[in-house]
Amino acid sequence: AGGAAAPPPRQCVLDPRSELRVEVPPDAPLRVRLVAGTAEIFGTELPPEGWVPIPPRSKIAIFTWHGATLELDGVTESEYPSEETPMVIYVNTHAILDARRARARAAAAQGGDLEASQVQGPRVIVVGPTDSGKSTLCKMLLSWAAKLGWKPTYVDLDIGQGSITIPGCISATPIEKPIDIVDGIPLEMPLVYFYGHPTPSINADVYKVLMKELAKTLERQFSGNAESRAAGMVINTMGWVEGLGYELLLNAIETFKANVVLVLGQEKLWKMLKDAVQSKPNIDVVKLQKSEGVVLRNSKYRQKTRSFRIKEYFYGIANDLAPHSNIVNFSDVSVYRIGGGHQAPRSALPIGAEPVADPTRLVAVNISTDMIHTVLAISYAKEPDEIISSNVAGFIHVTDVDIQRKKLTYIAPCPGDLPSRLLIASSLTWYEA
Ligand code: ATP
């Protein structure tokens, strides 16, 4: 990267049902243009005219059903066409889900004495090891559904590489139109619960409680909205599929009442899940081929992406936002940590009593210089004891802590006072370069 002269604009002719796989470098722009035919990026059609900027660091496939001529302008780390894709299988899966949505809508329109399951559209959960293409399949299923006028709910349980907001969160948002190639998932009204760490093992009980809260809120929203109930959900999960990770997948299937489990790229996981849900009626566990185009990302890369996601929250995808710096007195805010509180030492307990740690206990945290560079979430809770059951309004990034003057300096994406004085601490950090 850096210094290499950009190649001249070039054309690429794609056969029907093939894709051009492209990796964009972190620091050089790329744009693509449809010259002839039709093509889509992960379920979203390229506009018939005009250049589309592809964000830095993107790894994408431009797929065509009927053939296309593309023009590329800019630098890529790699670009190659492929005719071997699982897209036909994926779109067939979409067609089955679509039929289920139509059935749910028709049942709801008929009215009468109906069971909830009759008016409930598909609740799809996509599972598989890391880099099996889960997020990508979710995007495609959502964009194809939205293109047909459905408004499915996207639920992202991946706290490591989530696609809705910053890492460390589980969140949901309705998808009302195909996902924008440049802007990604719309952020107007996401429902976000803050876990605060990139891996669930730090406090799996809190992760489970937050899933429950999110599911409860969605259930409430669906009960008043037949349209989104019929459209259903597409749920993205973590790539951790062994041990505790597997247990959390089962927990997610149950919590969100998933009725379609799509397993990407791992026979063993498919078999395990199939056996595990066997006794439950009406859950289909389907094995799907993974795409060879999915790009492998090592842990260093993942760590980097996490930090970019945090930066993006404050500075915008194209570095086009200016965050606002602000100062509060320590006394103006209360910072809490959910769980992770160390259990009482044995010496502090009555003789014979066993120390019991409540893993979801709320712990008040003193503001200290350790907080510099970390992210704090702003809770919608009115009282501290509501924090775990409340979603969050947004995030701030601590840039300085002045112990002497008892002042905390932070940046936020919007100007003005904090919408709440209750903040949640996290282990998520980002260092301004
Ligand atoms: P994780 O569990 O680690 O979050 P995942 O299973 O959700 O990963 P994705 O995020 O869908 O995997 O895919 C990994 C990367 O590969 C992404 O950057 C995605 O854009 C890219 N990718 C997916 N499919 C293709 C393809 N057909 N061609 C090129 N790149 C692709």
C-alpha cells in the first residue's frame, strides 16, 4: 500500500451466475460502475448508471445473474472472477423464506382465532465457524427480502465483528430497503444492548441476559406490528461454535424462537444442532455450502477491524464526521460495570458461607485514568438497577481524565449534553493515531 501507481480504469465482463471478487486496500479508493447488464453486491443491486465508491478495506463480490460488464477505477489488493458460487442455493433459500412470509401475512389478514406461530414469519438464525460468510448471507437474505417490500428485522448477536454498531453490542434494526453498498446497515433506529467486551466468555451470563432483553423488546414490537412479524428476523451469530460458544448458539435459538437454522460450512455443527433441536417441533436445520470467496481474517485483523468500527462511529465511514469534545464533572455522571464484579472475598463472609457471585450484578466504578481511551455507553435507564434491562442511546470515547480537577473529557458524535448520566464501562478501547 501507498506509493503504488493506480492502474488505469479497466473493464471486466462477467458471465451469468459469476462474480468478481475484490479486496480494497485500507488507504486507496476504488469505484465501480455498471456498463452493461445487471449486477449486485451481497444482494443490493448496482445502480444502472454512475460510479459507486467502494469503502476502504471492503472485501466484496460483484455478482451477476444474467451477465454484466463492469468498470473498475482505482487500486485493489486482489480482483478475480469466479464462476463457482453458492448463490443459486442462497437465492432458493430466500424463495422458501419468502413463501413463509407470504403465508404468515395471509394468515394475519384472514384474522380469526390464530396461534402466534401462524402469523409469525421465518425467524432465521445463521450459524457457522468464523469466516464462513454468516454476515454476508444475512445481508443477502435481508436485501432480497427488502427488495420485495418486506421489512425484516436484522438481529446481530456477533459482539466481535458486528455489523450494526460498534463491537461489544447485541442489536437489532428493521431493514426497510436493500442495504446500501456504501453506508451499510441503516442506523436510524437500532435497538442496542451493551455487553462491553468483544468476547462472551468474559461474562456469558450477562450475554444471555442481554439476549433475553433484546428478544423481549422485539417480541413486544412484533405484537403490535403484523407487518414486521410476518417479515420475520434474520439473526447473525458469532463464529464461536464449540463449547460455550455452542451453548450460546442453542441459547440464542431458544431465546429468539428461531424456526430456521442455516448452518454454513460445517457438517459437524449442522448434525449437532439438528440432534439438539430434534425434540422441538417446527425448527428446520439446514446445511448450506459456504462460498470460497469469503476472506479469512486472522485475530490481528479482527482486532484492527474492531478498532476501526469504533473510530467509524465517531468519525464516519469516510472520515467525514467531526466528533464533539466535551467535559463533565465526575459528579455529573455515574459509571457502572455490568457483572464482572469480583465476588466477595471469603474473609468478608460469615463463617461457613460460600461466596456467591451474581454474574449480572451491577458494580459502581470509580472514574480513573484507566478509563482513558475506553468506550462508555450511555444507558437509557432511569435508575441504576434498570441498566441491565435497558438499551443504550449511544457511546462516548474517553479522551482524558483529570483526577485532580475531577473532570472527564470525552468525544461524542453529537454536540450537547449527554442524554443520561448513567454510563456503562467497557473493555473496548480505541487509540487515536
Ligand atoms: P465472522 O464470524 O468472523 O464474523 P462471517 O462468517 O460473518 O465471519 P463474513 O463477514 O460474511 O463472515 O465474511 C468475511 C469476509 O469475506 C467479509 O469481509 C466479506 O465481505 C467477505 N466475503 C464474503 N463473501 C465473499 C465473496 N463471495 N467474495 C469476496 N469476499 C467475500
